[in-house]
Amino acid sequence: MPLVTLTGRTVAFLVAPKGVEQIELTSPWQAVAEAGGTPRLLSTRPGRVQAFKHLDRADTFPVDDLVGEADVDRYDALVLPGGVANPDHLRTDRAAVAFVRAFCTSGRPVAVICHGPWTLVEADAVRGRTLTSWPSIRTDLVNAGAHWVDEEVHLCRDGPGVLISSRKPADLPAFNDALVTESAHAPRAKSRPPWPTAHEPAPSRHVSGSRGPEEP
């Protein structure tokens, strides 16, 4: 992890109520917290989100902010984890798409991994940008006007703010490093958040979570 600090910075993690790939949420979350930043979990419904490990139910995590009520100017960076069902839900939610679209024009970093770019496609935020993803959504990105590359992590600066992208969980070390570094040097959010400016190094309520209910 780079020797930089995110003290005083808040990073939004936007996920659907169900379907996020757990490691793609918890690994960058922990990287942000260990760098002194404040990660916040946004979703389309209150309560807890259900994470998955591939096709199996994993842990649940508490929502901090509803995306429909969230102010883009209170967050210094945005992370869009993957999982097939997660972005498929987000791209059908008007508030989520509007938030992502606004954040992509804010000049602050957006980090996306695996199937996460589907939400960017819906927000018309990949046109003219270069990024990577899980290979199966390459055609969707190209059809939306993006240039697709097969790289562990790619930083695209051809837009209002840097776009950080990676392909899969195995890329998380490089993804996390880029997220922390770019967030530390990016323009700060315009509003001071009303919540504390730092979590403990590994927030147990999000890193460990709680086991979700079994399917009936």
C-alpha cells in the first residue's frame, strides 16, 4: 500500500441490496480505512446488503446512506464493485444512475472493477474513456463508446476525473493501490460530511459483516 493518507477524505461504495461480490467490496473498503479514510456504504434501499462469493450467499453489511438522498459533493471518490447481479440492479435504478453520472462529471476519482462498469454504461460515462473489466462485458463497453484494454489496472485521465478500472478479484492489490493513491491526490469534496472523518483501521461491521439468511 502506498505511503499516503486519506485522513479527512470520504469514499462512497455504491452497491445494490443484493449481489455484490464480497471481496470487491471489503478489500478496497479496508484499504481506504487503513489509509485513514472514511468509507461509506451507499445503496438503493436501507437496511443491509447481501453480498455473494460467486454464486453463494456470503455476509450482509449495513447501509450508511441511501443513494437517492446522497449528495455527490460530500464524497471524495466513488467505488463501484462488481458481481453480476449488483450492477444489473443499479443500472435500472434512476437514483443510482443519476448519482454515478453526476460523480463522473465531478472531477473526482471513480474506481470500478469486474462487472461494475455496467452502471457506467447506463450513466453514459464511458464514451471516449479507456478501461478494463471482466471480459464478458467488453462488447457492452465498446458499444457504449469505450476503448477496452486487458490490464490488471488501468487509469484513464481522458475525462473530468481519473477512472480506475480492474478486471477481477485477483487484480485487487493493484486496484486498491491505485484507489488510495488517486483519492489522496484528487480534488477534495466540496462539502464537509456530518459523519466522523475516520473509521477504525478494519471496520468489523463491514469487513466481517454477518452471515445472510439461507435461501428457503
